[in-house]
Amino acid sequence: TPAQGTQGAQWPLCLAAPCPDSPCAFRQATLKADCVNKPFAQRCHDLETVIEEFPAKELHSIFPWLVESIFGSLDGIIVGWNLRCLQGRTNPTEYSVALDFLDPSGPMMKLVYKLQAEEYRYDFPVSYLPNSPIAHHISPSNSAYFILVDTYLKCFLPTEGSVLPPPSSNPGGAIPSPTPRSPAVPFTSYGMHHTSLLKRHIAHQPSVNADPASQEIWRSETLLQIFVEMWLHHYSLEMYQKMQSPHVKLEVLHYRLSISSKHHGSPAQSSYQALHAYQESFKPTEEHVLVVRLLVKHLHAFSNSLKPEPLSPSAHSHTASPLEEFKRVVIPRFVQQKLYIFLQHCFGHWPLDASFRAVLEMWLSYLQPWRYAPEKPPQTAELLPRSVSEKWAAFIQENLLMYTKLFVGFLNRALRTDLVSPKNALMVFRVAKVFAQPNLAEMILKGEQLFLEPELVMPHRQHRLFMTPTLSGSFFSSWPPTITDASFKVKSHVYSLEGQDFQYKQMFGTEVRNLVLKLAQLICQAQQTAKSISDHSAETSASHSFFSWFKFTPSEMNGSYTGNDLDEIGQDSIKKTDEYLEKALEYLCQIFKLNEAQLTQMMMKCGTAQDENGKKQLPDCIESEDGLILTPLGRYQMINGLRRFEVQYQGDTELQPIRSYENATLVRLLFRLSSALNERFADQMDVLCSREDFVGRFCRYHLTNPHIIQKIRYSPVLKDRTNQNWGPRISLRFLASYRTLVSLLMMYFIASWFYIGPVGCTFIILLGYFLYAIIMTFFYEGWKPHEH
């Protein structure tokens, strides 16, 4: 993605058109025809031959066409080699040929070196830079594009040895090198609208008479800056700091709210419209983030390969090679600021779904440079948590905001996600595990203390005071003086990124600690919800019977509806969720020294929100005159599926909807029959149920309505809803159930084995039920309330 302000810019590559009658034009036309007629491997072989045999004078006109044929044209007519989707598993021949041709020592780079030696320059529109679209079924890390990026990083930023010299077109020829930098051109000119993608000191044509020390790494510097500009430079540091102003944020919000209005184009809002465009136009993809992570991991390995510094500063200045000096400053000078802005944008604009894992892992990779250090822990200590060495304290202090402010940003995201999801629970676990590494929290706290030290003698802060070198002649001829004041380093880092009016929020302060406690509460609630789902799934599995193929379940029989997407989570996923959340809570306790008694009380509070069955939690509500009212927390719980109300039918059981396990025709017929009997014999049934002898108790067991409508706290119903009782009546609806019908058929079928006819079987069934009803009458009257 190109840098803002460079959309109309030109990359120094001049696309010169050849004369139509020249041999160059004929050769280019032949190569174009071969692209259609010859197979891919043969075309690459022919190109390699042309590059090897012809001089730069005849090759300079072929180069622009070759770049377009490989990477595609802006109008989409030429697709190119489609390197982002080309994989060895699906197309091994073209994959290997493409990698060989584009290798740092391959024909394409040989052509570049040939043209560079003859001082040819080209213009390349920045709009040709890729936007990273990719099909979802493609694995980006296995594509030719990723493999080539990794290869170029290893070649030009080697962790061992030095950068290989470019192949010379003539024996004994000089290696091209860059023009010495002018003191007027700062190395890191963030916020300036450049006229080219590359900075001027890189874009200048190399000169043979340049400083010999710079010849060793100028290609490494150029390659890295191209990658950083393409992948990380969305908007400048000054633009980012301007957007952090509360006033600007409010005005941008007002602009967003007025976008749909027809009268929002006032002159006062034009600048905020531009700020809104800056924020919303940049939408990095997962592939984009993955390639940035590849860059971050390699830069850590490259920087960690720096040789130990000698004890004497004078020895350091005379013996350190340019490559070693480059390793020392590569991250703070090239990557830190742009990566911080990139991560801030991703944390604030990325969707609240599991795809954020790519951003998370890239962030965690940057926070752990010790993972890419050459030294390895002892074999006996592999199973124990590896303590972060004190030698990384300087890196942590000089990247304090990467640890603290982005951690707060992650907390705010985690508080808005469904932690019952295993993927979301895994992300919380990953962050907690990284920050819980022994000695890391203490070093972050030390960095905060250094930042909060009073400024006794510190002069007026200036942006990039620590980051900007004093340049004269060559970039490597004058390095910034070593700043030994740790507090000054931390303050310079923070104020250079966030501006002088920045109000720092302490990671170990009260406000962030309260956020952590809220997250711990959500973790407890998510664990309870996962346990409820697990118990419900176990009960459902245990209650399956022969009659399940009739599509009725215990939940349908008791008149409730328990449908929820979370019920479809498998037992393995629920187990993983519980493990991730349990460990995450343990790590958070270690990091922030949370009180165990406080956590226990919090978990007990979460447990008291369950219903009388002790398994399903109700959303958070408050009691009012109108019944239960959802709190903001309760609405959040329902929206994210963390809790729910049980949906139960609370009206007349005879009028409830026909269920899937009932025969609709029989339900209607039996309802009419029951209604006719109840209307005809209502008075007689009421008299029988009023008797206090055995006959009265027997009639009350069979005739009294067992479902008296009353207020049940499963949903926020109104308080003034009155209880209703329909008195004694007959209900024959149970005969419409498929279970009842199948049970009767099975009884008649079994009776036929013993030569018992339908009449005799009916008599036995009625007699058996009569004896059962007599027994139940004696026990039923003791606890069954009777209301007239």
C-alpha cells in the first residue's frame, strides 16, 4: 500500500518507449509474442538468454515491459505471474521456475544490476503498488510471493556473514554504490509529502566514487525502505498525532454522523473529511499482516545477530563494520514508528472476529525479540518458563508504548468479544501468556517508572530528538551519540510517537487494573456459560431414546425453547475454551498481582446468577415496578450469546402451539372433545373435586388443571399480570402425542404374542392405570396445592 501523499508520484524507473524500427522494438515484439505461444518455462529460459547476451543499451527498453508482464498491469489487462497465488503444491513447475528467475542472484536481478551500472533511470507510478487482494482458499505463507520476500530478506539482511556482492557485468568492474547523503536531507522525514516513493538519498543514482564503507549495505538499506514504505506507511507520524487530539476525534465523529446528510459539505468540515478518509481508506488484509510479521521476525533475527560491542567506545567506532552498525539501528530507525501507527490502526479498526489473530501474533512477535536471539536455553530448562533477561530492558523501555498502550487497546477489544468462542479465548490466553513471562512485567513497570520520573533538568521536548541522527556526508559517518539517561530515552520514545500533549495511561495503574478485573469477571462468566453448555449437551445426549426419531426432546415436552448457536459448540471446543480461560486468568493474576480472595468472591458472584436448576444463567437484570429490566451488562450478555432467558409457554396448556411430536389433526379433534365434555360436566366435576374423601382426592388428581398461570422469573414479564385458574377439567391432548400412540401400539403388539386380544389388552391397560392412580392419589394430595 503506497504512502499517503504519493499517489501521483513516480518511482525512479523511466519507462522509455523504444523506436518502432529499432532492433530493440523487434526483440520486444518477439518476446511479447512468445508470451502467448510458448510455455512458461521456455519463456523464462529465452529471457535469461537475452539478459545474458545483450548489452544494457538494448535491454533498457525491455525492462518496463518485463516488470509489467511479471507483476501485472494497473488496468488489469495483463495479469502477470500471479505470485501471491502461485504455490508449489498446485503448480510445482511454474513455481520453481518463477523462484529461480526472480531469485536475488537470478536473471531478473542481473538485469537490474546491468541497467544500474549504465545509469539508466525509470519512472514507476506508485499506483502500481499492490493492494494485497487474495482468495480465501489460498495459504499466503506458502505462495511464491512470501517465499521470495523471505529469500530477499535473508540475502540482503543476512544474520550470518555479509551481503553478497552483486554480479558484475564485466570482470573487475566496480560495484555500484549510492551517492553520499546530503546533510539537508534527514534520514527519517516522517510527515513530509514526498515526490517519490524512495527518499532522495536512496533515489539518487549510485556513484563509483562514493564512500567505500557504504557500498557494503546500500542495497540492504534500499530494500528495507521499499518494504517499509509499501507495507507500513499509511499516513505520517504528524497526521497520526493530529488524529489523537480529542477535538479532532470529536469533529471527525461529527463528520461521520453527517455523511448521510445532504447538507454536510460545509467548508469547515473539509479538513475533517480528509482525516476521515485517511482512517477509513486503509484496510489491511490478513495477507498484508502476515507479510509484515515475516518482516518483523526477520528484523529481530537480523538485529540480534549483532556482535557483542567492545568495552572501549573508541574501539567500537573504529572496528564496527557498516553492516554491524546497520543491525544496531535497523528497528528504531526504519520500523518502530511506522509499525506502531500501523498496529494502532489495526487495533482500532479491525473487525471483532477471529481474524484479528494475525494482527495479534504480529504484535506479539515484535514484543519478544528474545525469541529470535541466537542463544538457546539449556536443555534442562526447556519445560520451565523462560525468564526474560535484563539485557532486554533497554528494548522494552524504548518500545514502552508497544507494550502498554497496545495492551490497553487489546483489553478494550477483549471486553467486547465472546470469550466462549475457543478462538477468542485463545487470543486472550496468548496475550496473557506472553506478558506473564518471568521478569517481563517488572521490566515494563520499571519503564513506566522511568517515564513518570519528574523532569528536573530535561530541556523542552523536541520530536524525534533521540531518533534523528546528526548527518554529515555519509549516513554511516556520523551516528547519534549514545544516550545513557534511561528516563530521557523513555520520554523521548513516548513523546516522539504521541506528541507533547499525550496523557499517559499507566498499565499498572488503577484504571487499567479495573479493566483487567472486568476482563477477569467476563472470563468467569464465560467459564460458567461454557460449563452450562457442556452440561446441557451431556443431558441431551443421555436423554436420547428410541423415540428421538419422532423429533421430540425433553425440552419440547416441558414447553421450553432453548435454541442457541452456542449449543452447537462441540465438547472438545468447550474443553479448549475452559483450558484457555483458566490459564489466561492464572496469567493475569501473576501479571497484575490480583487478590485471590477477590477472584474467589467474583467467581462465587458469577455462580449465584444461575436459575433454580443451577445450570443456566439469566442475563443481568434489576427489579423494578414493571418487572425485570435488563442492565447494559445484561444486554451485552444477550447480544453476545453469553446468557439468555428461557423461552417458556406460560398460557393455557390446551392452547399452546402444536408441537412437532404431536399429530395436528388429533390435537384439534381431542381439543373439541375435551371442550365439549368440560362444558357439559363442569358443575359435576367441580362438586367432585370439592369433596374431602378419597373420591375427591382421586378426581382432583385427574381433573384439576396442573398448570396454574403464575409469574415465573425466566423472562422480564410484567408484574401486574394476574394468576388464572380454569378449575377442574378434562384434557385428552396427551393422546395426540406420537410417543403415547407408539407406546400403545407396542403394548398391543406385545400382548398379541401372548394371545391377548385388543379388548383384553385394553382392560389390562385400564386396570393397571387405575391401580397406579390409586397409589399416586395418596402421595399426590400431600404436596399438590388445590385452588378453585
